Amino acid sequence: KKVEALTIRPFSFPYDAAIEEAQLSQPELKIASLIVEKARLAKNLAKKESRTDFMVEIQYWNSHQEENKWMAMGKITLPWIFKKKVDAKNRKAFLEEEAAASLYTARKNETVWEIRSLYTAIKTTEQILSTYLTQLIPLAKQSLQVSQVNYQAGKTDLLNLIESERDLLDVQMEYYMKLTSFWEQVAKLTPLIGKELD
């Protein structure tokens, strides 16, 4: 009766939802995605800095002590003068973006692999637990009952009765160990997905 009180409820979190939730919620993937975005923006900035740029500014100075003046300023940026430096900066920004994207992809693949591995282990353990509840424990109980009836009828000795009792306890202990393993696997999946599972 105690075993039935500790039954599992089916693990109903779909695999695809787990992958999607991990990509949206897992802090490490969020950080990696922000690093990719930062590198992309740095690359775009480096490209803009490699363009020729003109600036003209005209100001009117209203002076109370001297006569009023107009002032004109001009500025031109010619990055082709420092072509090697500009090209190196662009190449560095491009490589940093590639590295960040590769890091993100690697972390994403690692997360998917970990989720797939744990999800498979959870589903396998769930099936094993179901086998314990529907087949192994009932068979061990039935064997104990047969041994009790045979002992009372004098068809078997006390040693066989104790052996049947021990077999039932062993099967129940194995069930509890598998149940513990099941919840440990669910607990390991939680931080990968980035949210608490039901």
C-alpha cells in the first residue's frame, strides 16, 4: 500500500517545448545571444568608420565687444589613407562576430544534447517505473501471498516465506531507487530549460 502512495505522475513536458523554452529562458543562451548581438553591432560600426565622411559646420558669432563674425569649419575623414589599419579593424570585428556566433551555436547544441539526453533518460525511467507498478510489484505480492497460503497449509517452510517477503521488499526498494533517479533527472532538466517543471 505504501508503494502506491509514491507513484509517479506521467512526465508530460513535450520535448519540442523543452527545446524552445531553453532557447528563450536559459540564462547562458541569453548571454551568448547578447554577445553575438554586441559583436554584430561592433562589426557594423567598424564598417561605417571605414567610409569616407564629410562634415561642414557654419556658425555665426554674435560678439558684444567686437563685430559679429561668421565661422566655417570643415572636416573630412579619409580612411583609405590608413587602409591597413581600417582593414585590420574590420577583419577583427568580423572575426569577433564569427567567434561569438560559433560560441552561441556550440552552447545551443550542447543544451539541446543535454536536454535530449535527460529527456530520454526520464522517459526510459518512467517506463521502468510503470513496469514496476503494473508488473513486478504485483507479481512479488502475489508470490508472497502464495507463499503465505502454502506455509499455512504446511506445503512450504518458513525459509521460503521469508524469501518471498525479502523479494517483495527488494522489488519495492528498487522501485524507490528508480523513483529517486527519475526526480533527480527532472531536477537536472529544470536549469537547462530555465524554468520550473510541473
